[in-house]
Amino acid sequence: MIPIVAYLIVAAVLFCIGTAGVLICRNIIVMFMSIELMLNAANLVLIAFSRALNITDGQVFVFLVLTVAAAEAAVGLAMVITLYRNRETVNIDRFNIMKW
Amino acid sequence: MMSDYSRYLFLVPLLPLIGFLLNGLLLGRLHRAVISFIGCASVGLSFVLSALLFFELKAMPPDTRLIEQTLFSWIPAGSFHANIGFLLDPLSAVMIFAVSGVAFLIHVYSVGYMHGDPGYGRYFTYLNLFTFAMLTLVLADNFLFMFVGWEGVGLCSYLLIGFWFEKKSASDAGKKAFIVNRIGDFGFLIGMFIIFWQVRSLDFRTVTEMAPTAFAAGGALITTVGILLFVGAIGKSAQIPLYVWLPDAMEGPTPVSALIHAATMVTAGVYMIARTNVLYMMAPDALLVVAIVGAVTAIYAATIGLAQNDIKRVLAYSTISQLGYMFLACGVAAFSAGIFHLVTHAFFKALLFLGAGSVIHAMSDEHDMRRMGGLKKYLPVTYWTFLIATLAISGIPVFSGFFSKDEILWKAFSSPFGHPVFWLIGFVTAGLTAFYMFRVVYLTFHGKERMDKQVRAHLHEAPKSMTIPLVALGALALAGGWVGMPHVLGFTNYFERWLEPVVSHGAYGTGLHAPVATGGHVGTEIGLMVASVALVLVAIFLARMFYNKRPELSTSFREKLSGLHRLLLNKYYVDEIYGTAVVRPVVYFSLFLWKVVDVVCIDGFINGASRFYSDISQSLRHVQTGQVRSYATVFVIGVVVLVAYVVLR
């Protein structure tokens, strides 16, 4: 039996990688992928506790998160395409017209 | 009891209002003939209805002469009620009869006088609105509704004085009239509040019935009420010290001066005092104030009238002086004499103004009598009617003014509230009046023709629409006084008897009674009458000597008394005194409020506050970089801090 702490460490590492990706990368698509990584870190924590405490609620939440993530990816990617059509780039730093 | 026409009482003021709405809403879209028709017909119908109502009232037994009509409850608030209601009693019947009659004649006259004026439609709109407001004032059955009419006539006065508003002097005169009237209205309002406070009602009939129990007779409170109401009358009726607006009001078109500033609006104060005579009978001190102000105004304005050269200004001061007579009558509790003089004055003074208007019209807008003279042969109708009015105002027997003025003089002498001094002032004023009025007649219609050739070539008698009202008013100025002939000469004073139910039930339990003419002093009364007629004849003779037969006399006289003449010509410098004592301080204080309080303090505070926030925002806006990654960084830091707080707490 793998102790729960191991799962949590993996999840924390995944989450930190995702966060770093969002903060560092300029490519919108990579940022998206990083966000997915953070979501999956959260999913992993939910599953781990669900298993350890023997309560299925966590798994139900994971399905919900997966569904929302799929929908979010669809909308987000559609926006990315529109942005790309306008600016011919996916560099997030170029999209700063909302400043002051 | 309620008979045929009384149901239509509300139409008396409503008809001119309809005329006002028609002309006002369709302003500029109607043909002149239509405008004139609407304007004259609405007032004419109102006059016919007033006459029918008058005779209906006359057919009733004297003690029940009262028609009331309440249209609806206007302000029902708790225990306070104000109705839109009309009250027709002998007093208001006389008033609507005179007001609508004179107003109708002046509307007709205006058709001729104002033809060719670009503001023709606007003029008739205002004139109809005025007639509505004036009829409301005299018909209202409570103080508050009366105040609506009171303010309405003030508004129309302002609009019509400043009718030629592109002329600065005219618009200034309008403002002056409005502001001076506001001072008086303030007193009127406070008086009204005190009445409501004590009586819990503003209804005339309730106040009349309740006043003796609500107020202590002769007490300080009722005296205050009387004086405050009189302050309102002082403003509206141009008495000392608030008379200064009336001479300036002559800037308006002449028919307006005739209607508003001679015949109707300025007499509203007299009407109001007669209407509230019950309150005044309970406050002898207030009555004394009324009498003193009236008497002093009468003689004071008459002396100014002696030296003015503008024909309309002479008439304006004459109006102030005659209004003083009316207040003198009210002040000695001879209310019916005051109202009687009000009516005869409405006839002959309107006629004088319309005559002056005809002269000015013929003289191509010349007002200065020094450049007139000899107009008799050019304007025969104007001359004869003007002469009738002059004889009436001078108090020559048979003419209307004689009866009313003589009644006032006799009452001032004999009434329990009167005093021989009041009589003496009135007596001297009568002489002065005759003198300055005949001065006008001689300077204008007799003697050498002093106008330019150009003006002379243009001289013409007024059109029919102007001369017919002149003749009609001439007949009234001649015969209008015959309803109130003195007892002492063996006649019956129908006018006094007619008003008796209104003005002499005023004394419930106070022991005071409005004096009714007594037969005791026949010799004295006739003696005084003869004396005043003799004085008037002497004054007329002097005016003839000075201004017709030997003009050099008046010149040398003027030089001998040049100081006095200058004083009178400049109207005792009252405008200048008011300018220094009242207007200038107010202007400076307003400047202080504007430049210091408003600009520095209030604007400074408001602008400072907005600049403070604007500066902060200017520096804070740079946080909003538009960079998604910096937002994300801040977001992550925030989450970390929050989580750390929750976990490590």
C-alpha cells in the first residue's frame, strides 16, 4: 500500500510545475496545458483521499472537474484561434491592450 | 336657492384661462384676427356671465346673498383642507363685474393699440392669463387659493411690464416689480400662517366666524396678523415704502398699465383688506397703521406727480396716490367707501391711461409732455374722454370720482377711527390731484404745439377699436358714481347698502361696528364737501394760469423753488436711497457669497475632493498593466498568502 503522503507529494509537484508554466511561458497554448496540469494535480488529491478514506464523493468530484476542464478547453481554444486570426501570434505578452 | 347661472360660477375665471390655453398653445400659428377674437371673446363672455351672476345675486334677499361653489378638494392633508372653491358675495360680485368689464374694454382697445407688434399673440396670451388670475383672486373662497391668484397676477404683471424685453429698462422694471412684490408677499404668507395656526382653517367664511373666538380682540396677535396682511397689500398696491416698482412698471405697453397697474391688480390689496375686514375690526391698531400709510402715501405720491414730465409717470403717481385714498378709507373702517373708490378709480384711471395710450400712439411713442400740446383738435375723442376722466379724478360733482372721494373724506373726518388730520391730508391731496391732472390736460391738449414737424404730420385719431372703449369708459367714469350718492344730499347710497352684508357683520362681540353714515352732522358734511370742491376749483384755476394762460408764471415759479422742484422731479431721491441702503448692500453681499463662499469655499471643497481622488487614481492605474502573466503572478501570491494564513493561523 502506497502511503497517501506519496500521492500528495506527486500532486504538489504537478501543481507547482503547472503554476510555474502559467507564470513563465508566453505561449498561450502552453499556458493552457499548464492549467490542465494544475487541474489534474487537484484531481489526484481528490482520488487519493477518496481511496484512503473509502468515500466515493471524491471520485464524483473528479468527473465533474474533468467535464468542466473539457468544456473550458473547448472555449479557451476557440478564443485562442480567434486571437491568432487577429494578431498572427499566440504570445500572451502581445495581448496587453487592456492596460490602464 | 341655487338658481340658473350660479352653477356656472367657475366659468367666470375659467373662460379667460381657456383663452390663454388656446392662444398660448397655438402661439404663432394663428391669424391675428383669430387671436384677437379668442382673447376678447373669452373675457367678454366672462363679463356677460359676471353680469348675469351679479343680477342674480341682486335678486336674492340681502341677507342670503351668497353663492358658493366648490369644484374639488385641492390639498387635503390631515386636518388641513384647501379647496378649489369660489365664493360670490356682494363684494366679489362688484369686483368681478368691474374687473371683467374693464378687462374686456382694454382687450378690445389692445386690438387697435398692439396691431403691428410682433408679439401680438404673446400679448393676448398674457393678458388672458392675467384676467384669469385676477378673477381667481377675487372669487377664491380661501386664503390659499386667493394667494394663487395673487401670485398669478404678480407673474403676469412681471411678464407684461417686461413685454418688450429686448429693452433693458423694460426687463429691469419687470424684475423690480417682481422682487419688490416678493417682499410684500412674504408678509402676506406669514399673516396667513398665523391665521391658520390660530383658526385651523384658511377658509374665508370659517375665519370670519371663528376669528372672534380664536383671537383676543385688540390683542398683539391679531394686530400682527393685520399688519402682516397689510404688508402684502403694501407690496401689491404700491404703498409707502414699497411703491417704487409702480412708476417703473410704466415701461410696459399702455393698455397693460391701464388694466394691471391702474384698474385691477394694484387694487387687490384694497380688496383683500375689505375681504378680511372682520380681522381688521378686531385690531384697531392695525387699522390705524393702514390709515396712516394710506394717507401719507396719498399726499406723498401726489406731490411727486406735480413735477413729472412723462405723461404715464404722472398717472402712475396719481394711481399710487388714489390707492392711498382707498387704504385711508379702509383704515378708518369705511370699507365700502374704499371699494367704491376702487371701482370708480378703475373706470376713470383706466380711461386716463387709455387716453394717454392714444396720445402716445398718435405721437409716435413720445411720452414727454413738454413736447406735446395742442392735441385737442387732432384727437377730439381722446380729448373729451380724457377730460371726463380728469374731472372725475379731480372730484368735480356729478362725475364718479366726486362721490367716492367725498365719501372717503367724510368718513376720514367722521368715523370713530377717523381724525380731522386724515381729512386734512385727503383734502390737500384732492387739491394737488386736481392741479397735476389739469396740468397734464393743459400741457397735452392745449397751448402751443411743441412737437416736431414730422410727428405733427403723423398725428391722427385712434382707430375705432380704441375709441369705442374710450367712450364706454367715459360713460362709466361719468355715471359710475351715481350708485353711491351721499345720504346727506337726499340720495340713497345703493353701493354702501349693497356691501353692507359683507363689511358690517364684522363686529361679533367686539363692540366695534363699521360706521354707517349718520344724519347728525349734516351741516359739517355739506360744509366739507363745499370746501373740497372749492379747493379743487382753485387748483384747476391755478393749473390753467400756470400751464395755459401764462406759462412764464410756471417757469419763474419753478426757478424760485428750484430746490423743491428738483426734489420732486427726482421723486425725493427714494430710488437712489433704496439703491444705496438696500440694493447695493445686497449686491455686495451676493458678490461675497459668489466670489468667496461659492467659488472659494464650496467649489474649493468639491474640486479639492475630486482632485484628491483623481490624483490617487492616476498613480494606482499603473497597477493595471494588461500583462496576463503579471496578473497571474499577483493571483498566485494572493492565493499563497491566503492559504498560508488559513493553515498557519
